[in-house]
Amino acid sequence: MAAASSSDDGSGALTRACRAVARALHLPFSGTARSIRRATHAQGAGESGLGRLIELHAVNGAGDVMVTVALASTVFFSVPTDEARGRVTLYLAITLAPFALLAPVIGPLLDRIPHGRRAAMATAMLARAVLALVLSTSVATGSLELYPAALGVLVASKAYGVVRSAVVPRLLPPRFSLVRANSRVTLAGLLATGVAAPVAAGLHHIGPAWSLYGACALFLLGTFWALRLPPKVDSAKGETNVRVLTRGGKRPSLRTVGPSVIHGLQANAALRCLSGFLIFFLAFLLREHPLAGQSAAVSMAIVGVAAGVGNALGTVVGAWLKTRGPEAIIATVLGAVLTAAVLAAVFFGAGMVAVLAATAGLCQALAKLSLDALIQRDVPEEVRTSAFARSETLLQMAWVVGGAVGILLPLNGVLGMSVAASIVCAGSLASTRGLLAAARHRSHPHPRVA
């Protein structure tokens, strides 16, 4: 009996020790998960369902960056700036391929199935999970399947983004502005990308297919989470009036919803054109003429980090905004970028180039969040998804045009910054007056649309 008791005591002690170790290992993960859940569900986002969309978008961002890391070592993204400019131009043309389907095909298709938004996002996630597995078999060899599968991932990613933007207004908490909601969703994607990037790099170090396996797992999780979004995402509430507007054969379009969206698109197109111009012009310029005292690689890294920090800061600032209208935000950031571009042209140098890159990144993020809010606010539900698809296509075309100008322009810093200022000036002349007039007309905005 004593022996049995001793045995029981020993096994009991071992069991208790194992449980203690399990609790110790589990606590950091469970504590982190609870902290994340509190952050994503704060200020009514949990009750409205916005918190779930925030978490879904974080999974989307993490999955996308894992695919990007896997493809970074393949010829799909290997377009060195010292090669013939024709190859870079071909890359610009390739980036338009997903949008060739997005605007004329995917947008109207999703508009016709408004009660299937959750299913549409889940399908986009599932498609990328399957394509990630296809890529895992060809990424190491660069076989023919790589290209259509990679473009399929891009198309599915853009389709998810369009539907996600159309869903946000249905999950808006009380006293929550659209700009703020869009910022919180976007910020979650940026944070998840930052966390997933080193993980993806570690998996890629094990083998070229491993980060794609990780992406597949994340997209499968996203498929499940998309289907678990609140049922009101697919609700028909609020669409009756839109159907009344379409009687008589007239379907709402971007041109029927007032000037705010049009002027917001013009301003964002100018900023996106500036982004494409700066990326390609500075890539060639800094390779030939690095910043004072720096190598070409370090010069490009400085500018790239400045732009990335500015973009992230713009998203954070957008999450803090409470009462500013989207029109006023866009007009303000246009003025800020124009000032930075003019200063960069007059006082061209390493510091001013970095300042312009950071300012452009910050202002582009805020302007895009505000444009999304305008579309969500002013475009009828029945064509809202098409509106997002068309706006994304227009902005991508502006980026390509700006990139093409940057490729063709002589490598002169002052000339380049002068062209950058001209791009923003043209956008300001086309949109600022209309944006400010629209903002004055909405001097008493609805409390849910700031």
C-alpha cells in the first residue's frame, strides 16, 4: 500500500508539474490573444462586428506578405533597376493585369450578389489558399505555373479588398467615423504584415515552399473567419431606396453621387501618380547618383524607410481622427505634399528627398482612407462594390503613368522634384476647390460619417 501511495504521489507530482509547465507556456500566448482581442474590439467594435473584420484583415495582410516573401526570390519580382528600362515598363504593364478583370468583371459581378459578401470574401481567401499550394510546387523551379498562379493571387487579393471596403459601413460602431474605421482596419493589416514578414523570411530560409504553406494555413483560417462575420454584412437593409432610384432604367454611377467622390478620386490619382513617379525615378537616380556619403543601396533604403514610416504614420493618424471630414483631410494633405515637393525641388538634397518621401507616404495613406470613406458614404449600395473596383483601377493606372514618367525622365534631381511638384499641383488645381466647397456644404455632417 505504501508503495502504491508513493507511486500515486509521484505520478500526481509529475502531472501537477506538467500542468504548471503547460500553463506557463500557454500564458504568454493566451495573454497576447486577449490583449489583441481587447484592442480590436475596443470602443464598440466588438459589438458592431468591426472587430471581426479587423482580425480578418490582419490575417489577410499576413498571408499576402508570406506569398510576397516566397515570390521575392523568383523572376516574377526580379526586375533590377540597372537593367533595360523596357523590362521595368513591362513590369508596370503586368501590375495592371489584375485590374483589367477587377473593374469591368469582378466589381459588377459582386454588385449583383450583394447578399453574398461573406461568401465572396471567403472565396477570395480560399482561392489564395489553393493557389499558394500551386505556387509551392513551382516556386523553386520557376515553372510555367508560377505566373498564372501569382497573378491569380493578385486578382483574389484585390477582389477581397474591394468587398472588404464595401462591408465597413455595415459594421460601423456608434459615433465612429468612416475614416477612423478604415484606418483601424488598415492599421491591423500593417501590423500583421510587420509581424508576419520575419516569420515568412524564417520559413523561406527552411525551404522556398514553406512560407507558401504558412500562407495557405492563414488563408484557410481567413476563409473560416470570413464566414463568421455578422449576418448584417449580407443584410439587404438600406437597399430598398437604391432599387427605387434604378427604376426607369437609370443605374446609379460615380457621376450621380455628387462632387466629393469625383474630386477625391482626382486628388488620390495625383498622389498615386506621384508615388509611382518617385519609386521609379528615385530608383534609377539613386543608383547612378547616390545621396551624399552613401551607397546606392543605403540611399534607396533611406528613402524607402522614410516612405514606409510615413505611410504607417498616416494610417495611425487616420485612426485617431474623430471629427474631421474626408474632404477637408484630402485638401489638407494635398497642400502638405505640394509644399514638400516644392521645397525638395528648390533645396534638392538627401534630407529633402527623405522628407518628401515621408510626407508623400503619410498623405497618400490619409487621402486613400478618406476616399474610401467618401465612397462608403456617398455611393449607393447597389453600385458601391463597382465604385471601389473602378477607383482602384483608376488609381493603379495613375501609379503606372507616374512610374512611366519616372522611367523616361532624365536623371536630374532638381528636374525630377520639379516634375513631382507639377504632378501634385495639377491634382490640387483639379480637386481642392471642389473638395473645400463640398466640405462647406456638409458643415453639419452625420455623426456616423466624420
